[in-house]
Amino acid sequence: MKIDSLANKVYTQLRRKILSNQIPVNTRLKEDEWAKRIEVSRMAVREALTRLLGEGLVILGEKGGYYVKPMTPDDVHELRELREVLELGALRLAIRKLDTQQFEVLDKICDDFSNMVSNKYYHGALEADMKFHETLIELGGNKNLLHTYLMSHIPLFHQKLGTTQISYDDHEQTDFEHRELVKALRNRDIIAAENILVKHFARGEAVVLDLL
């Protein structure tokens, strides 16, 4: 396999793990360890880390080395604003063309989230939470919007939500808000859907800021 393909493989795996909090902030990403874990060369890992550095997902330590970038309160606030712009736009694009099959997809993601929380698999719940919001963007049917969303590293907004510091009640509230949003979309009630999503983001921002 070519080095660029191997680097892309490393990049994809590391990016997903960072965004789902499977690699906590400030963790050093050692080239040799990840080369052995993914079974690639250190050069492929280095190329992937350089790409992640350029995207702002990792930073260089004072004495060298790559570390998972922590979030500041300003980062959280700006990501919340960006999510509102993109996801509210996606709702407006999607609401008139959603069909039964697409609602079933959203329902299944909600069920997956509930099951993960019930089993105390919080990283899995975080993945389901990310999938829910990515799916909302996808249902807007605009490829450029989806690309912008994915390249904005918006799942970093969830970064602390996969930890056990978050209460069970908070996960239940997230589940409730997701299901209420799907209900509003089924009713083709764009005003209700927008209000639910804005409140959902505001609460999420507050929870993350409390943990920083």
C-alpha cells in the first residue's frame, strides 16, 4: 500500500478517536506507538499527525511531540455558534423532504444512544450523539454544507460529554431533546425544531464550560 494511503488510514483513525474523546485532550501521540498499533510505518503516522496539526486537532508540545489539543471557553462558544448556523440551515433544507425511511434512521440513532447510556458505554453514546447531528446535516441534501460541517471539527464541541463526569440525568436530557427534535420534524414544525435545537446547543455549551 502506498505511503499516502497508509497516512490517510492513520489520519482517519486518529481523527475519529480524537473527536469521540477516545483519546483525551493533552495526550501525547507517539509516532512509534501508533505505528505499531495500526501496523504502518512511522512516516505514515508522521504525515497523518502533520495533517491533524494543520487542521488544529493536535498541537506541538514545548519540547516537541504532538498532543491532542484542549479546548478553551472561546473555542466552545464559537463552535456552538457555528453549529447553530450550519444545523439550523440543514433543518430548513431537510424538513419538507424527509421521508419515513429517513425518520427511521434518526429513530435508530436515538435508540442506539439510549442503549449505550443504559449500558454505561459513554464513548459509544458520544459516537451516537455525533452520528445524530451528522445525519441531520446529511439530510439537508447539500454536499457542500456536509463538507463544511465535517471539516469544521464540530464534534469537538462534544469532547467532554463522553466522560463519566457527565451525569446520567444529562445523558437522559440529551436523549429527550433528540427525540423531541425528531418529533417536531415529523410534524413539519420548523419553529419548534429550531427552538429545540438552539436550547439543546445552549445546554451543551453550559455543560462543557462547567468541565473546562
